[in-house]
Amino acid sequence: MTKRIAVVAANGKAGRLITKESVDRGLDVTAVVRGENRTVAPHTLTKDLFDLTDADLAGFDIVVDAFGAWTPDALPQHSTSLKHLADILSGTDTRLIVVGGAGSLYLDPDHTLQLSQADTFPESFLPLANAMGAALSELRERADVKWTYVSPAADFQADGPRTGEYALAGEEFTTNGTTGKSEISYADYAIAIIDEAVATPSEAHVNERISVRW
């Protein structure tokens, strides 16, 4: 049976590639957008994320949250948007897969130090990292939603190549053993997102944060 997937904020850079990967895999894809659908999704739900209702997302097997906010006044929406989607999906079997950030990955096995707290972390990215980290912390408290939070590598390349390969990791920051770098393209990240979306129940990372890199 073909899985039904809704990609929220599908017109964004990550959302468009996740949508394309979904369509290429043969999933039944709906782009959730505020305006004109600029994706390859065959179905469109034109609605603001904050106006979505239970009825709008009923019947989907997976909801991918590709929402992003970048300006200082909008950063709190990482928490409020995620809470809204979680509230809608509360108590259902629909999986919520979140396009996350790298700043909240841990640098130590005891999980006491995050990447965003390192001296080398770019100061300009700190407000965004803190906002996304707060949203993840709040999501961790939700046992009523089948969520998965997917952190990209530190160097998240919007125009990077689609190699078809990635390495899956967990809560801790990792680098490529050959290059010593933490990198991933949006295109390969999209592959990881859809791999998680179509995973069998025994292989899915439900109520977990995972991370991907090359």
C-alpha cells in the first residue's frame, strides 16, 4: 500500500527536495504550502502551517515538517509551529518527521555539551541553534506523538551534490573518518528523510533524534 505523505513548507529548499525524493520513490505526496505549489507534488494543500487542523492532516501516514524561520522575531516559531503540528497529530498513528538543526548535537558521551556551546560555533548562527534546540527539548516531552527529529551535518549544503550516500548517526556530533568534516547536501539529507519515512516499524526511529552526514 502506497504511503501518504504531507510535506509542510514544501516550497522551501529542503522541502522541495524532500518532496521530489518522495515523488521519485512512488509515495502519494501532498505539498502543504501557503501560496502556489512550486514542487513536483501531485497534490496541494494551500494553507498556513498555523491554520492547519486535525482534519487537514487526517489520513496521512507521514507528515514531514520542513518549516524554517530565520529572522530574530520569527525564531520562536520553531517551537510554536512544532507544538501546533504535534498537537494535531497527538494520539494518532501518523509519524511526524522533523527537519532539524545540528547545533543541538552533543560533543560528549554524557550529553552535557552541545555543538552550539563550543567556542568554535559561529556566533551568527547561535540564535537559530538555540531556537531549534529549544523546540527539540519541548518535542522530547511528547510521548503522545510518533516523532523523529533528523539533524543534518554542521555544513548543510543547499546546493551540494546528490551522491545517494549518507552515514546515519545518533545524538552525538560525528565527522567523516576520511575527511574529518561534518557535511551533507540537502539532496542527500532528503534521501535520509524518506528512508526514515518508509522504514519498517522495527527499523524506524520513533521518538528519537538521529543525525546524518556524508
